[in-house]
Amino acid sequence: MLELQNISFHADDKDILKNINLKIDDKFVAITGPNGSGKSTLLKVIMGIIKPTEGRVLFDGQDITDLEVYERANLGISFAFQQPVRFKGLKVKDLLSIAAGEGVDVSKDCKYLSAVGLCAKDYLNREINDTLSGGEMKRIEIAMAAARGGKLSLFDEPEAGIDLWSFQSLIKVFENLRRVTNGNIMIISHQERILEIADKIIYLKDGVVDRFDESAKIMSELNMGRYGCGCAYSQKEGACNG
Amino acid sequence: MDELEKRMLKEVAELDSLPVGAFNIRSNGESAGRCSTANIQIESRESGDGINVYFKDGTKNESCHIPVIISKSGHKECVYNDFFVGSDCDVVIVAGCGISNCGGHDSQHDGIHTFHIGKNSKVKYVEKHYGEGNGTGKRFMNPTTVVNLDEGATMEMDTSQIAGINDTYRITKAVLGPGATLIMHDKILTNFDQTAKAEITVELNGDDSVCDIVSRGVAKGESEQDVIIDIAGNAKCKGHAECDSIIMDKGVIVATPKLKATCVDASLIHEAAIGKIAGEQIIKLMTLGLNEQEAEQKIIEGFLR
Ligand SMILES: Nc1ncnc2c1ncn2[C@@H]1O[C@H](COP(=O)(O)OP(=O)(O)OP(=O)(O)O)[C@@H](O)[C@H]1O
Ligand SMILES: [Mg+2]
């Protein structure tokens, strides 16, 4: 489904991604690793927000390296930002209808919003400006990705800043995406419970794919403390020694 | 009314047919229809250059439409419309002017609207300005709005100039009595070599008077906008102004805030910001499938809503 060939990204004299090679056919892949290891950069390369300095990106066999963000979106790739973007004047319903690629459909919008624990009545007409809280923004961001429901949904730390609502509901959103749209999901997370339900985990470190394997295998290594700071282990123990 | 006039009516007043309630339609300087109601009386001014509109005390849930259309190239006019709203009213007034100029002469509409709003009355005022036409003649529009708010009165103004006006000088002057409220949303979009100047002056003279002014501007092409918001707090009052602009291409925007307080209990705030469209907003909309131009358009559409 997705293939990354020799992907490198340099900026500011730094090698942020170093020769990444990955072939991903799994339905649900989690990306984890320390802060600053290049996870967000990698997802942005897949979405086309960042152009890699070197390497190619293949999607369903098609070379999409030179495609623009919206062209990739129209091939069925979506992206939920780590820090959702705010707009003055545009409302939740505006973005949901752009996301769904159709006019406003209140019953559908209602479904997407209630899946992330928001009541459509209270939110559809809210402006996506700085009056929405951080957690509300994250939830709306996830609802938009669900509304797009494409072949490949990319999520950058969707659970960050979201209260305990919600964990189960959040996971339901992913399961739904998987089942209903038969789409693939790649998700950056530091959360053990998300890593556990993934089919595979990519462990990124210093811009390099340190590990890419079955979730269960990597989880047991993580739990044995092989990896430090910023990963599931340190979160679980509440200690950082890495 | 011909097709052109009908379309212009739709642009400036969102009307598909004659409005319900009171109305006065002015087309190329002549009356193209008028209707008074039991509570709203429309009369021509003796000088013949506009209308006086009287709202009886206690008029509620009624509306008055007064659209103006200019489709004759070279037509220039200066019109005075005065509104006398009694006490305890709750009414909607929809004004608006459309100029369609396909000829070689300049067309111009100067409209001076004066509102006297009585005790505890509520007025919603909507005004849209719009120009079109591919002639070499220019389209000018200079609206002046004067608002006098009596005790406890409220005026909510929604004013916009979205396209096609070469040059505009928009003056708004409001004077507020005790407990009066003014809420104003002003939107301007300029493009090409258009110029727009807006001057909004508010005097908060009564205790507990409040004003909230939001001005949004988008300057594209090589257009220029000059926005002045001037609030004076002369009593125990609250004044807030927000002047927010997007510049694109080679647009120029000058935003000048002015606050003056002559009473220690006056609280006045002015916020102003000018910048281009945030790149991350465009990228976000691109991840939803819009190309760059579509994304920009959506962002501006929302911003000027
Ligand atoms: N355009 C850029 N210019 C310079 N440095 C950059 C640029 N983009 C990212 N970086 C750096 O590259 C590294 C990787 O950033 P990235 O956002 O991908 O990390 P991350 O793994 O997502 O971290 P986190 O867990 O904190 O979200 C960081 O050190 C960051 O400062
Ligand atoms: Mg990140």
C-alpha cells in the first residue's frame, strides 16, 4: 500500500530523516519514539506537506513524490495534525463538509462529532477559532479525518490532550475507519494502549527506523526497558531515564 | 423591473421578489416601488433627494427594505435617508446599493443614512455594497451612516462591501446614550487598483453604554485600504474594537486605532492585526482536498462572513 524508498530530509544542517526504507501493507501501524526523533516529519513527508530531500514515496504502486498535498488528499490520504489549525470565521460544519467532499449533511456531521464525544448541536456552528479548547480542537481534527474516511488516514498524536472520555471511543473511531471504509491507519502515539492494538509498530530514533515489527514483539521489548525517554515505557513508569 | 435589476436586488438585498413589509426601491434615481405599512411610514423628503422613514412606538418584528440600484452608466446621485425609530421597537432595516456599469462614464452613489433610535428599541441594520460591469466607467460609493442611540437602545450593524467598487469612503458616526449598545461588523474586500477608506467614530456618552466594533478587511491585487476606528469614552462605558486584515499580492492596509477616555470608569480596548493568510491554514485545507486557490478562497470567505 505504502512504500518509502531511501527517504531523507535535511534542514538547518541537520539530518532529520536518514535514509528511511519501509514497505507497509498493514491495516494499523503505530509510530513511536522519543520527542524529536522525526515522527511528525515522516508523516508530513507521506502527506506531501514536507518534500523529502531525497527518496521516493509510493502509494498503491503509484509514485506520489511529486504530487501536491491536495492531489494526495484526492487519492485518499488524510492527515490529522498534532497541533490543529485554527481559522477565523470558518465553522466546524464548513470544514466537515469540505472534509466529506459534499454539502452539509447534519445527520452525518452529527455522527462524526458524537463519535469523538462532541454534541453536534453545540459544535456545528462554532467557529474554529481560539475560543475552542485544545482538547476540543483535537477531537474535531479526528472527526474531520473520520469524515474524509480515505484509504490511508494519518494521525499525529490524536490522543494528546484528550481526557479519558474517551479512550475507548477514540479506539472505536479507528476501528470504524478500518471496518467501514476498509482504510489503513498510521498513527503517531506514545500511548501504550494504542501501541497495543496496532498490527505493527515503527520505532523511530534520531531519524532512523530503529525497529519495524509486530506490535506484540516491540511492546515486550519496550516493557523490558530497552527504550527510554518519550516512549511507552517511560510513560508507564512515570520515570524518564533516557 | 428587468433581469439586471432583479439580479442586483438579489446581490444587495438577497431578494428574489418584492420584499414583505415596508420597502422603497430606488433605481437610477427614480422610485421603482414603495410600500408603507400600518407601523412604518415611508415619505419622500421635500427636497426630493431621499426618504424619511417613521417607525411607530412599539413596532416589533417588522422589516424595511430600501435597496438602491444604478445601472445607467454615468448616473451620479447623493441621497439622504432618515430613519426615525420610536421607543420599544424591534425592527430590521436592510439597505444596500448595487452599481452595474457597463458603459464609459463613472457612476456614483453617495448615501447619507441617519438613524434616530428611541428608548429601548432594537434595530438590526444590514447594508451591502456591490459593483459589477465591464465598462471603462468607474463605480464609486460613499456611504455615511449616522447613528443616535437613545437610552437603552441597541443597534446591530452588518455592513459590507464585497466586490466591484473602485473607490469608497465610508463614514460611520455613532453617539450612544445611557445603557445603549452598538454592535458593528464591517467587511471590506478590495482588489485590483481599488481603494477604500473607512472611518468609524463612536462616542460613548451615557453610563453603561457599550460598543463592539469588528472590522475585517482583505486587500488583494494592488488595492489599498485605510481603516480608522476612533472610540471616545465619556462616561462609565465599555468600548471594544477589533481590526483584523489579510493582505495578499501587493495589497496595502493601514489600520489606525484611536481611543480617547475622558472618564475614569471608561474601559476601552483596541486590537489590530494585519498579515497574510497563514500557510498552515492553506495546508490544512489542502489535506481536505482543496487546491491552493480554492483553499485561499474558502479562508477569505470565512474571514469575511
Ligand atoms: N523545518 C525544520 N527545520 C529545522 N528543524 C526541524 C524542521 N522540522 C523539524 N525539525 C527538527 O527535526 C526533529 C524532528 O521533528 P519532528 O517534529 O518530526 O519530531 P517528533 O518525533 O514528531 O517529536 P514529538 O514527539 O515531540 O512530536 C526535531 O528536532 C525538530 O526540531
Ligand atoms: Mg510530533
